[in-house]
Amino acid sequence: MTTSRKEELAQKRRYWRQHLDDWQKSGLTQVAYCRQHELSRHRFQYWKKKFYPKEPPAFIELQFPSGPEGKYGHQPLCLMLGSGYQIAVERDFDPVALKQLIGVLRQI
């Protein structure tokens, strides 16, 4: 009896989904779980990334000190991104525009 490629992939997905669910319930580290179940750590990580893609960090609203005598006065906050970009954020910045700008910079 032959199974189609689609069925084989579905079986693999169920197999790895079950292991990932079991791992999360186990409280073990990934390495310990893989050793205990004789699984390839690299395969485990591959399927973990497929099922649980890394979510972008949540946007966090900044709270500036009130009044000009605050610790930072009227100086903008400087946001330094890992890709070498810097963004100066003023007190009255538009959070939606900042989020969009960061999204554009990530794509460059």
C-alpha cells in the first residue's frame, strides 16, 4: 500500500505536533526531551519553528516624565535598532507611525 506525499507530510506534521505538545507539558528542556525520546534536536527545532513561528515583539507605549524638569527634559529618546538605524523619538510622537517605520526598516 502506498501513501501519497501529502499523506506522508500530514503524518509527519501530526508526529511532530504531538512531540511538541508533549515537550511543552513535560517541563524538560528541548535537549533533555530529545534525548529521552531519541529525537534529532535539529529536526525538533525545525518543526518547532514551523508550528510556533517567532512573533514580533509587542509594541510598548513609552511613558515620558512629566514637565520640563523631568529627568530627560525635552531631549528626545534615541532608539537604536540592531541593523544600525537610529530613530529620535520626541514626546509627542505618533506610535502608529513609529511602528510602521520600524516595520519598513526591518524589510530593508
